[in-house]
Amino acid sequence: MSTEKILSSDGLPLEVSLKKAERKNKMKAMMLVAPLFLFILITYLMPIGDMLFRSVDDRMITKMLPNTFTSLEKWNGKNLPEEQVYAALYEDLSYLKKTKTYGKIIARLNYEKGGFSSLIKKTVRKLGKFEEGNYKSQFIETHKRWGDINYFIALRNVAPNWSYVKYLKGVDLKLDQDGNIIQQPEDRRIYKTLWLRTLKVAFWVTVFCFILAYPISHLLATLPMKYSNLLMICVLLPFWTSLLVRTSSWMVLLQQQGPINDFIVMLGLAANDNRPELMYNVIGTFVAMTQILLPFMVLPLYSVMKTISPSLMRAGKSLGGTPFVAFRKIYFPLTVPGIGAGSLLVFILAIGYYITPALVGGASGSLISNTIAYHMKSSLDWAFASALGAMLLAGVLVIYWLYNKLVGIDNIKLG
Amino acid sequence: MALPTYTSWNYRIWHYTYLTICGLVFFFLIAPLFVILPLSFNAEQYIHFSAGMIALDPDAFSLRWYEDMIWGTKNPWGLAAKNSIIIAFFATIGATILGTVAALGLSSRHMPHKAAFMAVLISPMIVPLIISGTAIFFFMAKVGLAATFTGIILAHIILGTPFVVITVTATLTGFDHSVTRAATSLGSNPVNTFMKITLPLILPGVISGALFAFVTSFDEVVVVMFLAGLENTTIPIQMWVGLREQLSPTIMAVATCLIIMSTLILVTAELLRRRSERLRGINR
């Protein structure tokens, strides 16, 4: 028995013809997405890649001391290096002196080992007086640190093109001279505290948002339309209002002579001349961020609660459950998807918050984003800013992935 | 909500506690915004409620800070407002066109790897602004667009597109594709079909996405901070600078104007949402 192939009108087998049409449609859809995708790829994704690249890029110093690093490759690392290393160093430093670019290596070397700054500066200054040959003794004569093996170990450590020291620094670790990972000295451990504080603030803001959003979302979902629409404005107006406006209103409220402090004094909880500090610390960050992020919790919760039929609760009660039991066993489990969506969204937004902590957080309420901004704009350690950014990004992407798995990106609700 | 007469006392108490809690939360949400309004009319230079204001003495109120905002000699608000509007205008157009076209593709059932593409295109909304700002700054500096309007507009297009993609794909989920097929079978070309059939139907979604893109751009400070030079300062940048120095009544006046603007945008967005739901036949 032979199966006859079904042909389409142009004589091709139907299967081929269908596949062709399918491919054409697929191409059409992809052509529509292509402009935005390419735009985002070039102006956004690749720059983020560039940022990740910068965080490990250590080629600047490698390029500036090429001869020194080549000659150090043969060095055993146990005794002081041979004459040829000093000769290579002389060659590199002379070139850097001529082009007046030695300033750039000082910061990098000094970061690796303190004391390089004066060492390089003094040596470069005296470089003109050097005579040819016998560089080793001339170097040690110029500065006794050139006779210290530790400085050469540090030099060798900065030789590779890539380095992950910025990442280590971001979690209060560093490399010792033998290349082991060790903790920073006690007084320089600041980043672990900062990470923990960022996580803590994001976590508690999420919890507060959940506690505050749950009852009002329930009210909004159960009230008749004409009332709930009116109340919804209370949620949507802050949502549409400028972040800076909302933050400035918190600055007004929380300042020492502000209404909240007036109220506290009026209630007799604090003396007039001893008003509590509500702003420029972590309290300000908590309060302001909770209010600002609350709509992002209400909207997903509301849209889930809206779909829960009230008859389910009634059924639970009629079967003998107290209102509390009916709520716990029926209503609450049904709202879990909304809780998940809202919590992940609030957490993801809170963890990277910058403006509000910078304005009301002060020093003790500032988060990781503020430190990234500081290193981008003030200390100009872009590599370190990039490394911190990369670590934050990794965290955010994990939550984003989780969100995508649990909620689905296309289910993000906006108003 | 009136309670049925048979409800127990326990339940009644619980119910009114619940309503009180809700009331407090709504107050917490909305009240901070209204603190700003009276303070912007303060006759004094300080940011607190003077005795005269509490007694509603007309002399305690004035429009001087609004005058200062508009005519004040060393105030940059005029320039900042002009820049903000120019940037937001072009960023909105760019984001709306790119986002709508991409959303059309993403909503097609022939689109492969839909979720993955969607995740990538939405990412500028999810990634912390400080990271986006850093990355975009590196890029713009490399191509020579730092401290230019073009650079800032491009950056705001990046940040605005996710909102357009989300709102337009949401509108397209209930879209009846047989109407476009009907148009095609009647001899309409794809562009004509889009302009005459698809666009009018998805327009509410497109406009509400555009509003989001506009607000995003108009309110954006972190990325602009990295990119802007002195001459392309914007309203958020000026507010940011002002707030870091000290709270001034002029900032309260600016904030009041922004609140009025966002109220207007909210009303427009809500009306559009309802219209869109009606068009798609969703009755809530």
C-alpha cells in the first residue's frame, strides 16, 4: 500500500510548503524583534560585558612594565633577582619617565604593596644620574627597598593580564605575598558589612511591604469597583510620582524639626531638646524605601486576589472552619503566587536602590549601590566599581531567573 | 462594607480593626505626598509648618517660591525643564517605536525562544540603575557621546523600552488575529493593515507604554548623573543637587508641580487602561 503525498497548489508536498510558510512567519516575527534586540545588545548588553571585562582587566600595568615582567618570569622568587631584572626595570622606568606616565603605575603598585609610591617617585627622580651597567647596586643605593625581596614578589604578582583582586577586595579578602587568599586586617573590613546591610535592608523592606500590602490588597480586591477604584489611586499616585519627590517628602517628614518628630515630642516620647534622629541613618532608609516600594507589592498581590472567588471562603466557613482557619487553609495558599511575585520584585528593586539611601540614609544607611557610585565618581577606581557592580548583578540575575521561573516575565503588572 | 446582622461581636471587632489598619496603610502611602503642597506656599524660608500656617493665617502663605522657581536669577530650573522635556520627548518616541515593533514580534506565535528574548529585552528594568548607569557611561564615553543630548536620549530609550514592551504585549494577549487576516484577505498590505487595524486597537497599550517611558525618562537621575554635562542638566539632577545641599522651599514648589504632572498622567493612564479593557472585551 503506498501513501500518496498530499500536494499543495504550487505542486510542492504539503509538508514542505507548510514548513516554508512557518519559516517565513518565524522570520517575520524575528525581523520585528531584531531592531530593539540589536539596539539593546549594542548599547546595553555589550557595555555590561565591557564592565565585567574591566573588573578583571589588569593590562595597564602589564603594558607599562613589559621588560621587567618578561625578565621576572625566569626569577626563582627566593633570592634577590639578577642584574638583568634591574636593567629591565631601568629601561621601563626611563621610558615611563620620558613619557611622564609613571604616575599611573604608582597607584596600582601601591595598592598591591604599601611603600611603592615613595619608592617609584624617588627612583624616577634619580634615574638621570644612573650610569650604564651594574644597575642592581645603583638601584639599591637609590632606595634600600629595592634590596627587599618582598617588593619584587609584589611586582611579580601584578604581572598577569587578568586579576581578580578587585573581587576579593569586594568581600574583604586579599592576596598575601605568596598568593594565598587571606582576610583583610580587621579595621579595613568594610564591604562584608555593606553587603550584609544591603541584604538586610532589602529583606526587611520586602517583609514590611508584604505586611502592609496584604491587608490593603485584600480590601481593594473585595470592595465594590467604585470604591476600590478610588482607593487604587492612593496606590497608583505614589507609583507615578517622581522618586525624588517622594524621597524629598520623607526628608521633610523625618527631619529633626519635622512633623513626625513634633508628634513624638507631643506624645511625650522624647524631650523637645533631645529629638530622635530619624534621618541619615538606617531608619530613614527603611521607612522611605518601604513606602516607595509598597505599590510594587500591592499591584501583583491585588491582581492575584482579584481572581479568587469569594465563594471559596464561604464554602470553607460553611464546612465548619472558623474565619481564621478558612483564611489560613484556603485564601492564603491561593495568594502565594502573588506574594512570590511581589516579594521578588520588591527585593530585586530594593537590593539595587541608590537615590533614597543616598539622600536619607546617611553613612549608616547607605547600600552597595552608593559605594559603587562613590567609586565611579569620587575615588575613580572604576575597576573596583565594576567588580562590585558585577557581584550585585550576579545576585540580581539569580533573583530575576527565579522570578522568571516562578512568575514569568510576561506577567509583570504595571498599573 | 456593611456587615450582616448575624455577625458575632468578635468578628465585628476584628473587621473594624482590619479596616483601621487598611486606613493607616493608605494614609502611609498617600500622606507623605501631601506634606509637600502646603510647604511650597510657605511665606518663610524654612521647611516646617510655622505657627501661622497651622492657624491658617493668609499672611503665612505666599507664592514667592513659585516666583523664585520661575524667575529666580540663579535658578537653573528653566534650563533644566527645557532639557528634561526635550530628552523625555525624544526618548519616548524612540522607546515607543522600538518597543511596539518588538512587542508585535514577541506576540506572534511563530516567534522562537519567546521567553528568552523577553527576559533580555526587559532586563534594563530589572538591573539596578547604578549598574546600567555604569555600563552605559562606559559605552557612551567610548563612542564619544558622553555629556551629549544624543547620549542621554539613547540611554533613556534603553531604560524606557521594557515598559513599552510589557504594556503592548499585555494589550496584544487578547488581540484577535482574525481581524488582521481579514484585512489581508481583502487585499490590504501589511503596513496598511498595521496602521488601519492593529494600531488603533492596541493604541491604548502603546500610549500607556509611552507614558511609562516618558515618566521613566523625566524622573531618571542616576544614568543622567553619569552622562550629563553642565549644559544638559535636568530637573531630577537639579532636585538631586538641591536635596543634597539642603531642603529649600523652591524644591517644594518644583515637587508640587511634579505631583500635579503625575496626577494628570495617572488619570490619563487609568482612562486608557479602562478603554483598552473595553476594546478587548474584558469586563471586570
